[in-house]
Amino acid sequence: MTDEIQSMFTIYHHPFSAASRFIRLMCAEYGIQADYIVEKPWERRDEFMLLNPAGTLPVAIENDGPALCGAMPIMEYIDETRGFMLGDRTLMPSHPEARAEVRRIIEWFLVKCDAEAVGYFVNEKLSKLEMPRDQGGGEPDSGILRVARTNMRHHMKYLGYLVATRDWIAGSRMTSADLAAAASLSCADYLGEVPWDEDEHVRNWYSRIKSRPSFRPLLSEKVLAMPPSPVYADLDF
Amino acid sequence: MTDEIQSMFTIYHHPFSAASRFIRLMCAEYGIQADYIVEKPWERRDEFMLLNPAGTLPVAIENDGPALCGAMPIMEYIDETRGFMLGDRTLMPSHPEARAEVRRIIEWFLVKCDAEAVGYFVNEKLSKLEMPRDQGGGEPDSGILRVARTNMRHHMKYLGYLVATRDWIAGSRMTSADLAAAASLSCADYLGEVPWDEDEHVRNWYSRIKSRPSFRPLLSEKVLAMPPSPVYADLDF
């Protein structure tokens, strides 16, 4: 054990932020111990806004270091400080072209797929239950959910194309792009919003990711007001 | 001269995409020769969509390599393949914490500031002139512009805070974060939408960036239907 492994991380996250889930998976895969603090970004808590003026999740702090803000900067930080310890099992390939592809796909799922589909499911079906009315709380909007479901099918098709033409989502090896896509899908899956019968390839790929030890804490988490869909924690869904 | 410097880049961009301008500045600073192809992303051209299924700019291709999609992946690619040649003048610091800060600020300007202010100015005042009505063209929406102007003042304040407390935007040295923020500001400046009298620190910082040779091609570019604001190309604005 080196000093790095024993150093302490504090991670501000929300259980249904795909970007937060991605960083939790990264930490588990890189052997990082962390204190997890649940943050409700819509509250715009003063102390949290001082850490990250953008008010977004996740935020990570190592020991007494500065706040590291955003999934992409944290992912790179983790790989830059711990990647060498994983040797062959590192989640970032070494060739610049392959690295660009990993980064492209992470952005696809954490930004585009979140803005077009998963973020809507989470907001309409979960966050609005937690939020006071004056902060945007209320009933799910069925029109928004309909649009999100249509978009989700497009994202499933694209994911299906990627994993059908490659072993993993960004190439022949598992990378952090697989974790980002799985983090995104797992949020939608909890809410029963993944059309699993659309694509056999996606299903097979997700079941490989889902059975990793790093995924277990996510699968055992439950929101009191909203139980997970029946297949959510099932490894043979 | 090494082989790398002589290799050829093709870059798909739009003159008023802040992310594209950022990559044009990166190329100029890293001594990269590139063929620039103007792409109108709202046309969703088949060949372009095959290069980048997200349909976003910029996209870069080195020689016969794969398409590199998105400002952040291209920035990292350029630094990973050329950073060593710049030695002390590299635009990415070496310490992981400092790298995270550079990445955070790039995202701030290319994603957040674009979504809240600069992207609205460009869309309302320029893109809608170029777009056919059925693709979203038409007159600028004064309500949207009003919101964007309010948001822009918040971004100017934050930028002012950053450059007043540091020499450059992400620390004591110029980094690619300065280029990203300047790329964003330059789009708004062309359209007369930067409230320069808000903050002296921002003005001084921008005039340092603006006088760099890498900035010249941006300053000499004009859109026929819309001349730049009087201070746009003025180095002593």
C-alpha cells in the first residue's frame, strides 16, 4: 500500500446524478477510499457554491487540496494520480487517438444523453418529488417524459452500434467510457426507463459492467419514495 | 522541424462557435498547420454526421486518422501529441490539481457560459440570419437577448474575480483555459455584447490575450451581414 491509496477523498454527489455515479465507479475501480456527502444541487447551499461556483456535481477533494469540480476533470485527476498503479487494468488507453475516443463517449453520455433523456427521467420522476414547489418541485410532466423516451431509444441504438462493433464501448478494452455510459443507464434503469428489449448487444454489455464489484453499492441503494424497477439489481435481467 | 509539425490537420469549425475558436487558438499556439472547413451544424450534413454523430463542432482529423470530436478531447489530443515541443510554454500545467482547474474553467466557458449567454447572442444575432426559417431562422428574440445580457454580467464578474486574484485565469501562467475564455468572449465581443466597463481586470487580461499572434486571424474575420463592434479588433480598446 502506498500513501496515495491511503489518502482520503471527500466526494459531493447525488445518488441520481449520472456524473456522480460515474465518479463513484471510478473511485471504486481505482481503489480510492472516499467519504461521500449527498448534495442537493438545487438548494444552492452557500458552502457548496463556494466549493463549486457552477453549483454542479460531482465535486471531489483529496485531503486538504482544492475542490476538483466536474466529472471530466475528476476522472482525469484520478487517472493522472492513480493510473500507473493499475498497470494493465488502467481505464484510460495510452494512445492519444484512443484517449480522444474515450473522452468523446464520456461527454456523449454525461452531457448529451443526460440533456436529452436521462436527466429528464431523473428530474421528472425523482428530483421533483424531493424539491419544494418554489424550487421546481411538483408532478412529473408526461409530455417531457414522452420526448425523453423517444430520445432514449436513439441513445440505445447508438450504444448498441458501439458495443456491437467493438468489444467495449470505446475499443477492445474496458475504459472509463464504459463506466460513464453504465452510470447514465443505471439512473434510467432504476426508474424503469431503459428499453432493454431494443438491443441484445446493449443488454450483454451492461450485464458485464453490472456484475463488477464497483457496481454493487449503486445497485443496493434505494430511494424511499421510489423503489427501483424489478430488473434494476438483477444480474441476469 | 519534426514530422509532427508537418503533419496535416483538417478542422471542421464555424467562425462563431466559441469551441471552434478555442481549437483554432490552440492550433496556432501549438504551431499546427490546419485546413479549416466551415460547417453549419444546423444543416446536419450526412458526411459531417458520419464524422461526429453528435453533430457538434469542432471536429479535427490528423492526416488519415479518426475524427476527434469536441473541444475538450481535441485540446487534450493536441497537448498530448505536441505539448512536449512547447517545453516551458506548454498551455497545460503539469500538476494534476492545476490541470483539473484548467479543465474546470474550459468547461465553464465553453459549456456553461455558452449555454447561458454567448450561445444565445450568436444564435439570436447571427445564426438565425443564416438559417432558413424551417431550421430555426428568423428575427432575434429580444426577451432571450435580455436574459443573456443579465447572465453575461454574472460571467464577467466571475472572470473578473479570477483574473484579479491570479495572474492568468487558472493560475500564475497562461494556459489553455485563457484561450477558452477569450474564445468565448471574442464571439460576444464581435456582436457588441461584452460589457467592457464592468471590470477593468477583465479588460486588461483580454487585451493581453488579444495581442497574441494566434488571435490575429480571428480579429480579421468578418461576417458580411454583420460588421464587428467598433472595439472588436482594436488592441487598445
